[in-house]
Amino acid sequence: MSLAYLSPLWFFGYDVALEFLFAVVALMVSIFAFRIYKKTNQGQVKLFGISFSFISMSYFIQSFFNFLIVSEVNAHVCSALKIQSIQMFDAAGLYFHMILMTIGLAVLAYMTIKSEKIRILWMMIALSLFGIFLSASRLYVFFLFSTIFLILLEWHFITNYLQNKQKKTLFIAIAFLLMLFGNIHFLVSVNHQLFYVIGHVLELIAYLLILSNFYLVLKK
Amino acid sequence: MKRDRLEIIFDILNSIREKTGIVLQTHILYKSNLSHQMLVEYVGELIEKGFILENEDKKGKKNYELTKKGYNYLNDYQVIRGFVDSYGLN
């Protein structure tokens, strides 16, 4: 089961651009978090930066492999590597995306529980990755674990908003809620092509909210 | 409302900046509103992380000096606060 085959034909190309945009926004947040960490030495900020680095890499890889699939470069690379079909790109892109995104979300979820026992993080990563790759329906289990992590995250961000009612905290709570909806939609949907488009649109709104929050933080 | 770690660090560093960058520990204690033990822990951490320097005068009295990193923290505090608050990282 692959993501590329889930995409409707008319959406080819748009998904590559959107994934690239998500990667850039996540990278900006990650770099900024590391800059804040350098000034504060707060362990949680460091974890936050690490998690967004993984999330950014997962989108860059997804975008890159989807680009290979839809572009003419694909034919040349297939020919050079003696690959008969684009299935290998599709699978490689999907697996890298799943691994990196799972690690990113696990680190972010670990950050919210504010534990100092790093073994908990390793256990969360190991359990989710083994769970995904030992399953017969890897993509489904990937979305299941992502949903669990996103529920933990949404809980944290809503609590944060209730304790600190500001536009900035509200944007982040809504952004992660939209990501959660995207994941839940996949788990319950029958029409996965529609999911693919809706998922990307929800993520676009979520990342635009994260970007708006970024602007508000930098605006003194 | 209880102050968090970032705010306490801001208060300590700001108490040094207000006195042109060098102060005695008693001044920090008075301005930061912390117990002596808490202050010793925070000051130790700030020295270790390079926000302040510990010096000794001719009489053997310790004073504390703000470093460039300490000044940067104070200047960027609002941005740091905004980012940390938005994601609940405190």
C-alpha cells in the first residue's frame, strides 16, 4: 500500500509543492528552536527542535520521492538504476517518511510528558516502529500511532491554551487539532484518494497557522 | 502567580544589568526574591552555562558579572518567552 497510488491524478505535483512547504516551515521552526535552546539551555526546547527536524526531514523526503515519481527525471533514474517501475521510489519515499515522522512525533509527545527518563523515549520509538513494520497493514498502523501521538500533543496544546489564553497558543492548538483530524480521517475513511487531498489541505492550514504563530513570536 | 525557570533567570540577570553589570550576591538575593539555597543553585547553573561570571575582589568578596550571553538572553527574552509559551515548553 503506498501513498502515491492514493493521490488522484489531478493532484500530482500539488502534493509535492505542499510537502516541500511543510518541510520548509518545520525546518524554520526547528532552527529557531535550536537558537532558543542555545540561549536558554532548556532541555524541552532542545527536544522540540529535534522533533521538528525529524518532521521536516520526513516531508523533504516525501516531497523528493513524490517529485521523482511525477517528474521526467524518473524515467532517466529508472533507466540508470535498471528499475522497471516507479514502485521502488514510492516504497522508499513512504518508508523513510513513516520512520522519520514517527520518530518526530514520538519525540514531541515525549517532550509533553516532561519525563527525564530517556528510556521512555526509546521505548516509544521502538514500540511504534516495530508496531508499524511488523504489521501487515503498515500505512494503517503508521496512521494509528500518529493519531495516538497527536492526541497526546493536542491534549498538551489545549491545556497550554487554557492556561495561557493568547492568539499564539490558540493557533498552535488548532494547528495540531487539524493534523489530528487528518489522521483520524484516514483511519475511518473509505475513499483514500479523497483523504489524501483533504489530509494535505488540513496540513496546509495547520502549517500556515504554525507560520502565523512564528510571525507573532518574532513581532516584538 | 508562580514564576517559571525562564522568568527567574530573567529576574536574576536583570538584577545584575540594573546595577551596570556587576553586583554582590546579596543584591541578587534581594532583587530576585528567592531563598538562599535556590539562589545558590540558580547562580551555579548560570555560571556553568556562561550567563554570568563569578569574580572575587581584593577583600575576597564574591561579585557577579553579566556576560555577553547573559545580555543576549535579556535582549531576546520577549521572543524566547513568546516561543516557549506558544508551545508550552516551560
